[in-house]
Amino acid sequence: MKRLHWPRRMPVDPYILLLLGTVGVAALFPARGTMADVASGASTTAIAFLFFLYGARLSTHEALAGLRHWRLHTTVLVCTFVIFPLLGLAARGLVPVLLTDNLYTGLLFLTLVPSTIQSSIAFTSIARGNVPAAICAGSFSSLAGIVITPLLAAALLGNSGGGFSADSLVKIVLQLLVPFLAGQVLRRWIGGFITRHKKVLGLVDRGSILLVVYTAFSEGVVQGVWHQVSPLRLGGLLVVEGAVLAAMLALTWYGGQALGFGREDRIAIQFAGSKKSLASGLPMASVLFGAHASLAVLPLMLFHQMQLMVCAVIAKRRSSDPQLREAGTRTVPVSRTAVGTGTRSG
């Protein structure tokens, strides 16, 4: 009888454990009164700084050079901001059988946020795909999402966004877009510093996201929103998210083939077009949903971990495709440790 062996490294992002720990702290020790005001102000500042770092990191030259592969990038953008939202709208029919109204709002918001960058690159590299294309596709998606995501939220979420209004668009511009553009402008002078200290700054932006999570979930605990979610409803949410992820993985892979893309490009399309960014989505939810952000980001947090685990398996299998061994394909190496740090940029 064949023995079962556990993999040496489970495809669980350690940062997700920190996020869950932060949720636990918020549940036990939520910020109230003056502390809530302090946490909210610190969260607002952290979000602005987070997007400033995103702007300072993104190489404008590389992004413009990547425009040459416009068909691939357009395909990823359509998957991210057209097909994903259509699946989200279709899931409305599952309310109230599998989802509550609040969980559906969070699920729909999940389908509106941009794609990841770092984890898409890492998985594309492991699967021996087009790494430069994955870099550009993820970057374009994140940049476009700063504008497209709030516009889609305004059109599709409306009043269900927990107080979403035209003022939210102004907040998005001031808190996200302006800092991002400032980072781009100052990149010429601070780009070297950012590169030299990327590990330290990576801890800073990850810490910023933890602060955003703590503030959002604290507000949810204080207002009693968690009493609205039962284990049965969470199970239903996981089933729906699994179906959405499976549909996008199949569509990006076989759709890329139908559009005439080669194997390496199809891999980049699959990993960039089937993912959603936790790092971009959390701050946006905090701005758009306010006190209702805790339930709004729950589907995104669960989907993020699910996509990492599933894509880790797919990338490993793609790397051992029989036709690859025959062709002796060469690839651009990317550190495998990037898989576990997809949250920083994704």
C-alpha cells in the first residue's frame, strides 16, 4: 500500500495567518471611543503611504515598454474588470439560498478589485510562462484599478456599499490616486532608496494593511455586524468563491487558447487574469465602506488564500508539462519565496 506524504511546504501564505490574528485581536480588543478615532486616522495615513509606495515602486519605463504586448494586457483587463464583475452580478441569484445580502455585497466588491502583481509573477515563473508579460499585466491592472474599481463600485454597488456616495470617489482620489501619482513623480529621486530598502518598506506596507484590517474589523465588532454571519453562511460563501475561481481559471486558460496565444502567454493570462489583489482591495474597501468594511473584505480575504493554494498546485503541474521537457523551454527565474509574499503587491 502506497504511503501518503505531506508536502514539505503547504501553500498557505503566512501573511494570511497574521491577518487572521489581527481579526482575532480586533474581536477581543476592538478600538472604541478616542482609540477608534486614533486608529481611523492612523489607518487613513497608512493607506495614503501604502499607495505612495506603490507609485514609487512601479517603473514607468517598464510599464510603457510592456504596451507592445497590448493584446495580452487587454485580455487580462477584460477578465479582471468585465468578466469577473459579470460573475459577481450572476451570483445575486444565490441570495438568500447561499449568501446573505452583506456577504453578496462583499463578493461583488471582490470581483471589482484589480489583479495581483507579485504572486502572479511568481506563479508564472514557476509554471515557465511569460514573466515580463505577467509583470506588466499585473502593474497595468493595479494602476487601472485605482480609477476603475471605485467607478464600478459606484455603478454596481450603489447604496448597498454601506454609505457609498460621490464623496467616496473624492476620497479615493485624495487617499489613493494622489499619493500614487506623487510616488510616480518622486520615483526619479527616491527610486534607488526604495530599491535598496525594499525589505524594510515591505514590512511597512504589510503593517499598514494589518492596521487597516484592525480598524475595519474593530468597527464591525463595535457595531455588532459579526452576529449576522453564521458558519453555514461562511461555508456557502466558500462554495461560491470556489466556483468563481474555477470558472476564471478555466476561462483564462482555454480562452487564451481560443484567442491564439501561445503557451507562455496563456500562463501569464491565467495567473494574472484569475486573481484579485488583497493589498489593493483592503484599503479601497476601507474608504468605500467605512464601518461596513469588515464584512465587505471577508470574501476578499478568503478568496485571496484560496487563489494562492489552488494556483500553487496549478503552477507546479504546468512546470512539468510533457511538452515542456521535450522543448527544453528556458525561463526567467523568480525567487520561489515570492509565492508566499504575494500579499505585498497582491
